Amino acid sequence: MNLPAKINTIQAINQALDDAMAADVNVIVLGEDVGDREEGGIVGVTRGLSSKYGDARVRSTPISEQAIIGAAIGAAIVGMRPVAEIMLMNFTTVAMDMIVNHAAKLRFMSGGQTHVPMVIRTMTGAGFGTGGQHADYLEAWFAHTAGIKVVAPSSPADAYGLMLSAIEDDDPVLFIENMPTYWTPGPAPERGVKIPLGKASILREGTDVTLISYSRRVLDCCAVAEKLAAEGISAEVIDLRTISPLDTETFLASVAKTGRAVIVHEAVKPFGVGAEIASLIYESLYGQLKGPVQRVGSNYAPVPFSKPLEDAHVPSLEQIEVAVRATFK
Amino acid sequence: MTAAIPDGEILVGIYRRMTRIKQNDERFRAVLKSGKLVMPYYSPRGQEVIPSAVSACLDDEDYICTIYRGVHDMIAKGIPLNDLWAEFGGRATGTCKGKGGPMHVTHPGTGVMVTTGIVGSSMPIANGLALAAQIRGEKRVSVAYFGDGASNIGAFHEALNMASVWKLPVIFVCQNNGYGEHTKYANSTAVANIAQRAASYSMPGITVDGNDPVATYLAAREAVDRARQGLGPSLIEAKTFRFHGHVFGDADAYMDKGEKDAWMAKDPVPLFRNWLIKTGLASEDQLATLEAAIELEIDEAVEFTLNSPYPDLAELHRDIYKDEVNV
């Protein structure tokens, strides 16, 4: 069945799960409210799957994050491919032991005898007034942990292709979905076509400065690049797609060409992914840079509720623009 | 349904596992004292009965998840001694190429799927092993071993609830040795018996004398049969005592000496040995032969370990992901 020309990220991930479940009986889905009796997820990402594949393979769970991830780990080490949903990224904190001490480490600690081919789907992102415990970007914690991969798509088509790869991957993958852009339509993917993990995408070619981002803030980088083009600044935009493993080759090649780099993410700036990328750029390209590497991230505070505060908390187009100009100083 | 009293062959099999645990433990402590091997070591001495009786109800295909204080569970499930000792010695020939160590032994061939160093974490993962078996329509069961202290951590409650809601083929075996690290049971736990907690999750809960091989076997038999028949999980609380404190080198100052002496006076291994001989289920010669064979096997395992190489440093970059990484 062909997809409509444009679909949103909810439809894209739903289609990826559907295609993966149709292709492999070992793919199972578990998480809070994921079954159709519970409306197929609070925003409907898993809608229809339990009706199609049965309650044994698509399981709504108790609100028990440790038990959800533990069940996924156990099933994964004996050959199933669970896709476990942790409703919101902040709730991964409740299951950190299972994710960090177990999912990420069992391959190494067992000397390669077991491995954990599971996906943890989770959504997050500021913009819906959900305040301090429902909107954090915590990817740096997981990227800091050896043994787990971290994926953060920025478009429906990428979400589809990356999800297919994540499910097929033999290592645990944390799959971060941005909630506020769930309903934003984009060009539909080609059915069955996977996007490899660990490979960044150059969304826009440029010669003067490289903008490096992932997840929702890629869209902001594209908007700023478009604006700057009007005044003759040629910005290259790189969508990392996968944060760990990081495609250093692609962004280093780009920065070697442009001599300038700005890293943009919604996570707070201190100790973030941007710091790692900036360090890698300095280590490799110190003498070739034409200006200081810049980082743009959210304000170093919990995500606030009040709308004006929330709007000011996350990176703005202006901040990205200012950062780009700072690389020319 | 009540399980039948086990026959002599099963009982001698339980003793074989018990003495295997005891003899290995004695050698581990001796080798540690000699300085030939260095490792964090949690002696299972005094707790031999529980996994020996439980394992008598399991096959190689059945899974266990155990904990860092679980060398007896591993031995009872049948991990070959060479592989086990070499892992404890950090050698390349160990079960996990020396990369896991005593607290993280894995040996899928005998169903030892995960050994966790985190209190309480064996249970949620055992659920997952059981879930896979349930979805695939397999008859195998999963056992989660843990201590009394672990019944106070959230993962215990989450795991028991989920297992009951989904009727998973899992057996939760709590080895209640009276202490969580240095803290006495009564000072940390609000119920008289851990098994009471099963009621909160609508599953059978039984407290047994974990130093009585027959009672422990019967409880395990019933729980395993129940799980195999698709009737769901059970919680077994087996009361026991650890003879040598929490970790090797622990001076036991927090333990009551009289309490310890009283438990050690009824050491379950010689007690069961004498009982088998007295009831005519085994002869002195038979058991002595069996023990001597184990002793030789341990000699060989120690020798094998000490003569085995340490892992190649390239292992630092292997088994992190499927593909080698060198960041």
C-alpha cells in the first residue's frame, strides 16, 4: 500500500512499527497505553497495532518503567526485538538502572554471549506548557553511556527509516521523538527503505558556516540558513540523525570546508552534546578554524511552565543567528 | 496440587549440588586468602540448599537471573567449573572472557542469562525471559533469585505486579538470609515474612525452611509446575543464613555471635549428608566418592584458571556494540 504524499511523524512511526511487525514475528511492542483498548498510545503512535497483531505482541503495561524496560531486556536477550515505549523522556529517569546498568552493558559484561536488540521509544520537547518534568532533552546522559545508541529524527521520513534500522539493530537504541512537531507533515518516506544509524544527513550545502543539529532544532537551523542566504552567508546544515554513534566524519569534513561551526540543540547547553562536538572539532581542526565554535542550547534551568518563560527558555532563531555571526568575528 | 516427595536419585542430586557449592566456596576462600586470585567475593556458605533444590526442578533450557551474591545459584544450575573459575579469575577463558567477573557471570548454555550487581534488578529481567517464552509458546520457565533486601526496592514490586497481571512463567525465589548487607531483616523490612508480599500481587507466596532440602524442593516443584502449566508466577521465600558475612573480608561486627554460632551448628550440608546415609538413600562410600570427584574437578578448574591468559587489551573495544568501536 502506498503512503499519501505527505504524512506526519505519528503516522511515520506507526507505519514503521507496522512494517517491522509484519516482517518479523520477534518484534513486539510494550508500554503504557500502547494497546488499542487504551487508544493506541496517548498521541496514537501505536494505534491499530494491537488490533492487527494481537494483545500478545502489543502489550499495554502497568505504569512501571523499570518493569517495562526489564521485560524488554529479558525478551531481547533471548532473541525478540522489543520496542518499549517510555511515554516521556523524563520518565526514563525512573528506569535508569535498567537502561544504563543492564541494556547498555549486558553485551560487554557477558563477553558478547548475549546482546540486547531493543528500541526504547520516548517523546519530549518544550512548547506544550508541560513544565519541568515532561519536556527535557536528556540525550547527553545516554550518549555518555557506552553500549546504547541514541537516535533523534527531525522529520517524518527520517523517523520512518531510522525506526526500521533501530528495530533491526542488534544493540539497544534510544529513539527520541519530538512531541510538538509530531503533527507537522512532511514528505512521505518510501516504504521499506531504511536510513542507516550513525550517518548524518547534509540537508543544505553551504560554504561559509556549518550548522550542526538534530531533532526539532534542525528545522530552526534550516530557517536561519535560509534567512542568512539572502544576505550572502552560505550555511551548510547537518542533521546528525544519530547522536551516538556520532558521525564525526561528516561534520568534520563540513567544518574543514567552511571553517566555522555552530551546534544547536534543545537540551541545555552546559555539558551537552554540543560540548562534545565542539571538542571534536577543536581536536581535529584547531588551526583551520576561521572563528570560535559556537553552541546554542536551552537555558540552564528546568523547563518553565508560563508561556513567555517557556518561549524564552528554548533556543530562538535570533540566538542561532547571533551564534552564526559570532563565528565571523 | 501438592508435589510428591522426591525420590532418592533427586535427593542425592540435590546433595551433589550442595556439596559442589560448599567445596567450591571453601576453595574460593582459600585461594583468596593465598592471594593467588583477587576479586570481590560473596560467600554463599550456609545457603547451599536453596538453588540446589530449585535447580533439581529445572532443565538446562530453563532460565535464571541471579545476583552478585549468586555463585551458588550458578554452580547449582550447572556452569562448568573451568569456565566459572576462569571468569572469577578475570581470565580470557572465562564464561565472559573475563569481562564480567564474579558479579556478572553469564552462561546461556546452562540458562544463566543475567547476573546483576544491582539489588532488585534480577526480577524485571526474569520477567522478560518469561515473556519471550510465553509469546513463543515454549514450556521453559524463568527463575529470579534475590535476597530479602531486594524485596524493599521498587523493582521487586513492579516486577511481581507485571508478572501476575501477565501470568508469566516465572518463579521469584527470595533467599532470606536475615541480613541486607549489614542491616538486620527486622530493622529494614515491615513484614514478618517476605512471602506475605505475594498477596499484594495475587500470586501464591510460601515461606519455607530454606535449609531443608525436601521442603524447598517441594515448594519449588509446585511453583515450577504451576509456571510450566501457564498458571503464572509464584513467590518462594526460603529462610536461611549466611555464614561468612556480606563480602569476603567482612568482619561481621554487626552480627550477633550467638545467632551465627547457632546457625553454623546446624550446617545444612553435613546435616543432609548424614540424613541421606541414615535413611539409606546413599552410602558413605558413594558420597565420599562423589565429593572426591568434585574436589578433583575444582583442582583442575583452579589450575586451568591460573594457567589461563588474561584477556587481550583489544577486548576493551569489543562487545560494546556489535561492531567494534574505538572512540
